[in-house]
Amino acid sequence: MLLEIDNLHVTVAGNAILKGLSLQVRAGEVHAIMGPNGSGKSTLAHVLAGRDGYEVTAGTVTYLGKDLLAMSPEERAREGVFLGFQYPVEIPGVNNLYLLRAALNARRRHRGQPEIDAIQFMKIARDKARLMQMGEQFMSRGVNEGFSGGEKKRNEIFQMTMLEPQLAVLDETDSGLDIDALKVVANGVNSLRDGHRGFVLVTHYQRLLDHIVPDVVHVLAAGRIVRSGDRLLATELEARGYDWVLAPA
Amino acid sequence: MDNDNLSRAVGRLVPDGDMPAWLKTRRMQALAELSQHGLPTTAAEDWRYTDLAPVIERITTATMPRGNARVPQLPGIEAGAWAVFVDGVFRDGMSTLRDLPGIAFGAIGPDLPGAGAPADEEADGRDGRGVQALKTALLRNGIVVDVKEGARLQEPLHLAFLHTAGSVAQNQVTIRLGAGSAITVVEHHLGDEAAVATSTTTLVCGPRSHLSFIKLQGYGDSSCHLGSQHVTLGADAAAGLFHLDLGARLARNDLQVELQEPGAEVDCRGLFFADESRHLDNHTRIDHRAVRTRSRETYRGIMDGNGRGVFNGRIVVHPAAARADARLTNQNLLLSPGAEIDTKPELEIYADDVRCSHGATTGQLDRDAVFYLRSRGIPADEARRLLIASFTREILRHLPAAGLEDQIVSLLEPRLPGLAAAGAGP
């Protein structure tokens, strides 16, 4: 099992947000988490990445047999967990590729691999940037500095393709993207699908799932998964909204 | 009685020898002034947050510098010519400014601005009468550099104010830019064990001239420093000023800019980094005295450990300055519970039809940004360093010195580790 979440309860500033969430992701699977606003989707993404301010009051999260909740955010990253942010942060003056090489080398050191040199790094970066249709000048700027919303999302996926995580959690990566950008982002994700990596896609809309076909679709409501199904569930949600799923629960 | 002691101690620190008569007279007046008024205390509004007790303590225990004391090395900067001062004395033999085309230089005389002549009342209040008197009493000599009309110097002029261990000394330079001329001046303040290093730089910019001025304050952790720059701008003259305030135990800088004639403009930036138990005080004042004058001012402060920063930025728009355009901001980072900043941007407007704004912000490192970096595998302390580098680089980007950025960043590297690498790419 790649990721096993069991009966997870999380409070934020005293408010219970996740109330007994359970989820299992096997290697190679793509899971979509859908649900109305305020259902706890982003909280789940942040808890998996280790953001502070989220208090786990019960439950466990096991990643590749290890207790994920016991690790710092940087340890999780080095162990192969990646969070694609809904709102990527701008860090002017810190070069985008500098950060990425530092991130990559932190992961390599952790695995006992030698650091990657600048030339080798640039070669890979250029390939991946082409895949994400990012120009050179786009890569030489500060981290997300002056990027449009869509460019920031592409940069997130560019980082992901460089870091090659075992488990990627993408938090509303599709929001604010036009259809062309959505395809580019989906391409980036699909390029990493190799039967081993797992993906958790947090999304509002079904349209992302036209391009990244999920194995399982979950509906998160009021802090719990209330229904799971195959990709057809997403289509149905798109057509009928959430009310019919929520009503019986 | 304390003031008498201070005055006597200052008097003992300067050898009387080969000093012109006018300067001897000025010194006597200054020593008398000092014994009467002393240095400003925290009761004075402009000195409220800066207690000069460490300055007095260092002066009263100092001795005259030994002749064989070790002189700090000049920074490894290739481009440009140097005017070198050691303990406040201009050293022609160590200087290369003769090599600069388009300039002339000589010794300061009694009639020149910044030579210790009694300034107007307003300026006295600003710098503190006592501080001005202290500087005049310490003055040994100084230079005046004239940039010829129309000369546009490609190479920078570096002023090196070097201080040996225990020295108490005043550095004095006046630079006058002829009409249509252009020069970059970099002022280096160095001395790991300087006791009290003071300086007065007077910059007179003629019509349509262009000045780039950078002050790098890098004294040692036990030193005290009192510096000032007085910049006057003529018609359509432009100045870009930058202050990097990094060293010393206690440093106070007073920057005064006078936009004297129509169309003059100035861009002032500063970065002060008060870590450990450093106390760094930046007072600035910009006077808009003519129509269509424009000022931009941004200072950034980083306070860590038990460091303390003080920022007071004052902009005065006089009645004659219609259509003036002024903007002032101060942004501060507080990195530890023991750190402190006192900031006060002030705007006084006496003219109509002006565009002015001012503001200050103080905060901690952005938690979202720290988490973003950590989520990429960057350790927490490294994430913190990168964000400090980001805050710093954003303002360093506006260094008004083409071609010197990399060298200046490398001078900062020991104090701000990772600064150079963060911006340089993979």
C-alpha cells in the first residue's frame, strides 16, 4: 500500500474539519477527491504535506509503511511526497531553478545518491520545461515571481516532473486554467504515470478528469468520504451536482 | 562636568601638529560647544531611540592611534579608482583617484560646505548640535572632488574610510558634480575594531547631473558609527542613493536630500540588518523645495537576535514645490522575539497639487512561504535563509551601480549566507 489513511480526525483552530476520513491508495493509482466547498479537501492535502496549524486528534496516515504524520514537511518531501499548491507562493529574488536544484539534491542526499551537477540538471530542466511549454525566461525568474495564475500552476507541475515523487497530492491544480493550460498540466501529470506512483487529485470539476483518467473517484462531504466509485461517478456529479450524494448521508 | 570630560577626551585624540589655522579655530569652537552642550540625549526627539552612551564611553577610554596599527584591507573590487582615508586622514599615496579622467581634487578649506562651518539651525537640530561639534572637533583633513562639467565617468570612485583598532576619527569628503556630469561613488566603511568612526559626505549635484551613491557600512561588532550625507540637487539633476547598513555595535546615519531646483529627483534605498545586539538607526529627510521634484524612498530592515532597528523617514514638501511627487515606504522583518524596530515615516506637505504617499509594514517571515519551501524538501533553517535572501535581493536589485552588483552581493555574503547563490540560478 502506498498511502493508507485510517479514521483521520483533524481540527483547525478548534473547528473539526476532517471527521473520520479513510482512504487507501495503491501504487500506480490515481484517486480524485471531489466535494463541495468547505468539505475539507484542501485540509486533507495540507495535512498530508505537513502544514502546521492542523491538529490531528485521531487516526493514522501510513505512507509506504511509515508513520507520515511523525515526519516534518521536508522529510515527507524527501521521502517522495509532493504537494501541488492551490496558491503557489511568490518568492522574488530566489531563482526558480536554484530552488528546484536544492530540492532535488535534498531528496538525492536523503536517498544516498550523489548530488546532481548544474549541467546535468539544466539538461533535465530544459526537457521538462519543454513538456510544460515553459520558456527559458520563465525558468530564470524568481520563484513564481510575476507569474500569472496559470503559469504558477504549470510551474507546480514542472517542479513535480523534476522531483519525480512517489505520491503527488495536487490541490485544485486545475482551478483558473484555460483549456490549453489544462491539457499541458494533464500532460505533465500523465508523463509521470508509470504504474508505481500514486496521485491524489483534489478538484472541484470533472473536466480535469477528462484528461487525467482516475482509477477511483471519492466524494468528500463534511469531513468524511461519503461515496466512492469509478470515473463515471465524476460524470454523474457533473451532471447532477452533489445534493443527491449528500442527501442520504 | 561630564561634558567637560568628553570635550577634553576628544581634544586629546587629535594631534595639533600640521593643521591649518582655520581648522584649529574651528576645532576650538567645536570643543567649547561640546563641553557646553554635550552629545544629544534620548530626551531629544531625533535621538529618542538611540542612546549615545556607548559612543561617550569609547571616546573617554580611547587613546591616540599608534602609528604601526594594522590597516584594514581594501575590498577586492577591480573597477574604479580609490580615495583612501586611514583614521580620518586622507592618504594620497594609497589613493588612485588621480587616474580618473574628468575630475579634480584638493584639500577642504574653510569656505566649503561640509567643512564644519556652522550649518543652518534646522540642520543643526537634525544632526544634533553636539554630533556636528564632535565631528568638527575630530576633523583632521578631507578632500573635495570636482567632477568637470559634462564629464560622465565610466568607472566608479571608491571612498575607503579605513579605521585601525581603537580609532576615534572623522572622515570628510565633498563631491561636486558639474552640470551634465555623471559619477558613481561607493563609500566603504571598514574597521573591525574601530572605536568611534564618524563621517560627513557632502554631495552637490549641478544641473542635469547624475549621481549614483552607495554607502557600505561594515564596521566590526564593537564599533560605533555616526555618519551623514548631505545631498543637494540642482535643476533636472537625478540621484540614486543606496545604504547598506550591516556592521557596528551602534550606528546612526543621517541622510539629508534637498531637491533644490525644478525637475530634481532622487531614489533612496536602504537595507539595515540589525542582528545579535546591533543597534542601527537610519534617519532620512528629503526636502522638496521646487516644482516638479520627485522622490522615491524605500528602506528595508531585518532585525534578529536582540537587534534593534530605528527608521525615521521625513519628507517635507515646501510651498514652492507644486506638482511634487513623493513616495516613502519602510518594510521590516522581525526574526526573533528579542528583536525590535521603531519606525516612523513622516510627511509634511505645505504645497498644493502634489502626489505623496507613505507607509510602513513590519512582520515576520511569511509562514506560507516557509511551508512552501519545506514542502519541497528544504530544511526549515535553510528556508528561513532563502526568504531573508529574497527580502534582501528584492531591494539590492535597485543598487544604482551598473556592473558592481555581483561584487557588492559577494561583500554581503558573509553576513547573509546563501545570498549570492539564491539569485544566481542552478
